[in-house]
Amino acid sequence: MTAPPRLAATRWALLAGNFAIGCGVMVAAGSLNDLVRSLQVSVALGGQLIAVGAAVMAVGAPVLAAVIGGWDRRVLLVAALAWYAVGHAASALAPDYAALLPLRAASVLAAAVFTPQAAAAIGAMAPPEARGREITFIFLGWSVASVIGMPVHSYIGEAFGWRWAFALVALLAAGAAWWLWRAMPAGVRPPALSLRSWREVFTHPVLMAIVLVTAMSGAGQFTVFTYYAPYFRQALGAGPTEVSALFFCFGAFGLVGNVALSRWIDRFGAARAVFWTLACIALSLLLWPLAGSAAAMAAVLVPWALGCFASNSAQQARLGGAAPALAPALLALNTSAIYLGQAVGAAGGGALVAAREAAGASGATIYGGLHLIGLGWMAAAIALSAWAQRRSGARARA
């Protein structure tokens, strides 16, 4: 079924906005090698840029969702992208790490607003039978960011410096803001939630379990993902071109996974999609020790890439369909869970890396065991997801 013209234009603009947001979230990880060299900080400390940004987004998503519940989404989403552009431009000019850290924290507040509210807006605009498909479609922006953004950030960071990678994000966010202002109609206002509705969300065991699945999955992935770039260089001996190629390979299969999900989720079912995408990520973490070269690593990353962005999209669709009236709160909490998981994973992995560095370890031994921690998180996420699905089925039958 063809979408109405205004809906079609809005969904593409929101996809572009998620692309800019995704590029900004990934820019620190992609350019981490040059960032730590340029600012003369350790890899573990550089990784905390990701942890701090994720923590701010985790707290900011539900809080800001409650504060801005009645805003016109066109104004809100454009303002968020403009803030993102200004923040990344200022970050590119930061003189040292001490200045960059608070700028990073302030910049990513925009991501805490944009991602869940874009999903809520397109869900409100779309007919019920197409809601899952439309939500997963706009999240293709994140997959495209992984295909293009991560390898480009890595290459720009290695060839020209991390500041140019941050400046590129500023340009992308400014362009997406202009496009969205032109494409999205005014007056899109998903119903604001009352305190009673928020209380219902927080006290619903199945819905909160589904949200916790997202957090666990993020923790498992970002325990390892945060340190991709230095691991590829130090453990695999990969040069700038190979590092960029690995990021491109990851992003390309991530896009394939999300496109496949957007086409089939309404037939396959969101809960089943979550199970299989999480299982793919766990498989890569299980096979991680077998990747002794860049080529072998590219093969090991394929299942992870297929499940990475698709799992988040499936979770968003799962929550949006589980309780449509509570969707704005649930999608905000799920976004919060994504970033909470990133913060926990990046901080936990960073603590282990810092301890290894302090002990004088080098090369691959610095990162030994990270994949096992990540695998433990993923196993817990899969088990909790299965429990939530069983409880949902029992409630439906009752």
C-alpha cells in the first residue's frame, strides 16, 4: 500500500534525521584512534566519551519525553537537530578533553529527544496496520549511518583528524533539520501522557521486562563495540583502510538486516524478530576468538551486524504494538534503555581495559575477555525476552 504523499515525505526526512543522529552517536567510536592520540588521553578515558554520552541520553529520553509531551513534533524535532549541529560544531573546536566531555554530554541531549519522538510522531501519522513498518523504516537511518558514517568517521579520523569527523556530523544535522522543516506537517502531537499513564508503564512487569531486554543487549554489544577501532589496530594489526573496511562491512550487513526486518516484521512478529536478532549477535561474540585477521573478523561480524540495528528496530515495533496508547512513554524508555546499555557496556569494558593497561598489558591481551562479558549480557537478554513473550501470551489467552 502506498503511503500518502505527506507521510512519505516525512518518513524520508525522519530517516535522514536518524542518519545524522546515528552518525553523531558513532563519531567518537569511529574516530577514537586519532582522538586519544590528539588529546593525549588513554583509550579507556577516550571510551568514556561514549559512556558519558550514553548515560546522558539514557536519563534524558524519559525525562524530556515527559517535559515536552505537548509540543508540536515538527518544531521539537527540528530544534533537536539544530542543537545537535551546534553541539558537534562546538565539539570540533574543543581545545582539550576537559572541554570536549561536557560538550559531548550537552550535544547528545538532542539524540535523547529525536530518536523516540521521531518514532512516536511517525506512529501517530501512520495507519495502525502500517505502524510497525513505518517505525522500522525511519530506523533505517541508523543502519545507513553504520554503513557510511562509521567507516567515514574512521577514515576521516585517521587521515584528517577527529575534529573533521565531528564537523561532518554538524553539517549532516543542519541539513536534516532543514529537510524535516520542509517535509513534516505542523500540528503532529501524539497524546501527552498523564502521571497515571507513566505509573502504569513503570509498574507493568512485561513492558518493563521488554525495555530491560534492550538495555541488556546494549550493554553486551557496547562492552566490545566501544573498543572496535583500537582492537582492530592493536590486536589484528589492521591499518586505516582495513579498519574503515571492517566498519563498512559491519554497517552494510546492518543495513541488510534492518531492511529485511522492515519488510517482514508485520508477518514474522516483533517478538520472534527480537529473539533471532539477539541470537545473531550472541553467535558473533561466541565466535570472536576465531577472528585472528581482518578477513576473519569481517566474517565473524556478519551475524552481529545483521542483528545489531534490526534488534533495536524490532524492540521499538514490539513496544509500539504492545500498548499503542502508552507508545510515547514506552519508546522514550526504550531509547533510554538503548543508551543505558551503551553506558554500562562502555564503562564496564573501559574499566577492564584500564585495569589491563595499568598492569602493563599490550596488544590483544588488553581486550581479552570483553567478548565473554558481552556474551553473558546477550544470554541474559535472550532469556528475559523469552520470559516476557511467554507472559504476554498467557495474558492474551486469559
